[in-house]
Amino acid sequence: QNVFWLICNSDLYGTLSFDHLHFLHGGLWGKHILWDILRILNVLGHNAETNLLFHFKNVINVTFSDGNKMCDLAKAMFYALLNVFTRMATPEGYCLLCILASYLQLDSLIGLDVHTE
């Protein structure tokens, strides 16, 4: 027995099998945050189809689900948006930028490995 079995509405096996790549990069970022950012960029009149990184040909029409590339895109998008999503220019975009910063912090913390026994 383990103390975690006593916690109501918890799934110990689900917690142990957490899928970092698909939950964050392919899920929270790829299916939610990215599309909200692109929507705000279109409202602001910025062309969201420009090349953000040399290996992304067309960001707005990404139909594949490569989590590692989505991770790279999230990191690059944060720094690219710092001068675009200001508090005065777009309060919604600024709030989304704060969400993206929290997402990247969460991604970094979840990606850490335990190296002790």
C-alpha cells in the first residue's frame, strides 16, 4: 500500500504514466495556446504565416503533430512576441504571453529528471 491510494479521485497509475510530450507540446500548446496566439496576431494585422524559425515553412497551416518541433516553436514564439503583445497594444495578447511564460516554466520543471536514488 501507498499513501497515494488514500487520496480521493486520484489515479496513481495515470500519474506515473504522464505523457509529457503529448500532454504539453501536442496538447496544451499545440491545440490551445498556439491557436489563440495566431488568432490575436491576425486581429492585430500581423502576418502569422511568416517564417518564425528557419525550419518552419508555414506555421499557421501546421497539420502534423511533432511534439519536439512544437516545443521549439513555443520557446521561439515567446521571445518573438515580447515586443508585439504589450499591455497597451493588446491586453488579451499580454495575458496570453503571461500564460505562455507559465507554460514554458511548467514544461521546464516537468522535463527535469531525478538523478538521485
